[in-house]
Amino acid sequence: MKMMGLPWLSALVFLDAVLLLHSFRSVGFPRRVSNFVVMDALTTATSTTGTAGKMSPKALTKEIVGHFAKRTTPEEDEKFSKMLISKEMSSQIDGMNVLTLLFQCARFKKNVNTFIESKLILEKLQSWERQWNEIDVSTFMYGIQSLECISDVDGLLLKFAATKIKQSNAELSSRAIGNALYGLNKITSDTVGVPELAAAMAEKIQRSPSNLNGQDIGIGLYGMQGLSASIAEIGLLIEAVAAKIEVSEAELDGQALSNALYGLQVCAFSFTFILRSALSSPFPLEYE
Amino acid sequence: MSSDHKPVLHLVSALASKVSDSQPELCAQAIGSALFGLQKLSSDALEVRTLIAALTEKVETATVGLDAQAIGNALFGILLSNSYSFDRGIDASVRYFVCV
């Protein structure tokens, strides 16, 4: 009970703010687990009850982070979804809450539409009148993994995000570029909105003063595995990343090298292509 | 990414330098995944041959054995890449895999 005094509460509020910021900066790539362990423990300790009522945007963000920190069951997710889309709560959700939800869903490999519809996500981001900063850009891009990207609304959402990224004055760090490109790993070039997004990111990467480090080269290119240079905008993105890699002084470790080269493939090849390629190639055991 | 496109060749060229300048410790999975990624690249392009040569050097110095998954991924990537039958640089990699 001694811990419930004012200094302890102030410390928690401060820690929470730092951790929220930190959680966005250390997007969930497997090797950065230690950050999440700390964050999970503290966000669980500071999480509010989850009852729908008047809640500040920050408290709601904390509520969302707290929900995912608990490693929830589908039933708990459904309950949380009902709370989010309740009349009084959905009116309180803002752009930051939506970005947090996208990010957390991507991190825990959940479909964001389990919680809220893409239409609501789009509406909330459209009504969020602020210029996107570096964290907003990389959080949204990373969060794309939690979208199916097959509906018209998802396409509109990607196009809207492309506009916001283009309008943003933010300069992206190496980490932000890596995480942002990693977020594209489940989508292919033919997805509606991807060319616009690629063009916006190409511009951002060109303007970035940061030096790409090895890990970010690896995860960034890994994220581009489904993108084909036959689309002009994606060609621009590939050019921008290539130019960044060229001037980077970083070395690639085994993991980064593997991720980077793995990303050179096109994931959307057809069975006919595989069959034709396999049949037209001599068998490798001819080499002795 | 097909190597028919100029931006891809630019990227491959940048990666070739990076791979050449790096001293990575490659595990079996990393070798398999890296070669798997080459499946759409054609060794008709100098940039691709340079990347393959740089990668071959790293694979040759790796001391790990390959498991079935890594061999499968690697051969799949090499087969589809249209590289191994024309480019001597990749021969060493193929020989390495066959010996394992």
C-alpha cells in the first residue's frame, strides 16, 4: 500500500508515456523481445479496467496496449471489440488509438478487423487533423500486416495513408524505414493503394538523412518480397532503397543478409511458372 | 523482383557490394533463405553474377551443415534463378550443397 502514494503514481505516468513511445520505436521484430517483456509487465500493471465510459485518448491507447499485453483469447478479443465499437467508445477513438490498434494487431499477428472495421479506421484517421510524424508513419506501415488488403475500403485506407505520408515533413530514421518496409511483407504489388504508398515511401526514404543499418536493410528488403518492379512506383521505391544501401556503411550479419536476399523474390508467382521453370531446367545433380 | 528491371539491378548491385564487404556467420537457415530469394534473378546480368559470386564466397566459408529444409530452399532458389547452368560462380554453391 505504501506504493500507492503520489510519487509512485507520477513515476507510473511518466514510465507509461516513455513506454508507449518506446513500443512504437521498437516494432516487433523477433530479436527485440526484451523491450516487450518490460513493456508488457508495466502496461499490465498500469492498465485500467476495460469498462466502457469517458476515457481520454491516452487512457484508451493504454487500454489497447494493455489488452494485447495479456495474450488474449478470441473470446476476450470479441469482448474488447464490443467495447471499442460501443456507441460511447467509438466516438472517443482518435487517430492515435487507431494506429496503436493496427500496430498491436500486427505485433500479435491478429486481424485488425476482428476489432474494428476498416471503414471506422479510415474515418478516424481522416478526422485526425494532424501531420503524421515519424512514429505515425512507421506505426501505420508496420500495422498494414494486420489488414487483409482485399476490400475496397482497405485500398482507400492505403491511398489515404499515402497522402498523409507525402504531406508529412517527418524525416525517417533507419529504424523507421526498416519497420515501415517490413510492414509490406504480406501484400503484393497488385494490391490497391500499394503503388501510391510505394511512391510516398520512396520520397520519404530519399529525403531521409539516416544511414541504414544492417538489420534495417534486412527487415526492409524482407518486407518488399511481394513487390514487383514492373510497377513504376515500386521501381522508384526499389531505387530509393538501393541508393540508401549503396551509401550505407553498415555490414550485414548472417540474419540481415538472409532477410535481404530472401526479399528479392516475388512471392506471387504462379504454379504454371514454377512448373515451366522446373521442367525447362536440367537436374542439378549433373554437377559432380 | 525480376532482374529485367533497372531498379532491381541497381538494388542487386548495392547488395553485392554489401555482401562482399560483410563477414556474416551464415547458419543453415540463412543460406537456404538467401538462395531461395534469388529465384527470379537471371545471371545474364553482370550485377546478378557479382552478387552470386559474393554470396558463393560466404557460403564456401560457412562451416555449418545444411538440414533438409535449407537444402530444399537453396536448390529451389538456384533452380528457378536460371543461374546455375550458365554461371560458374554458382557452381561452387551447388557443389557444396550436393556434397552435404
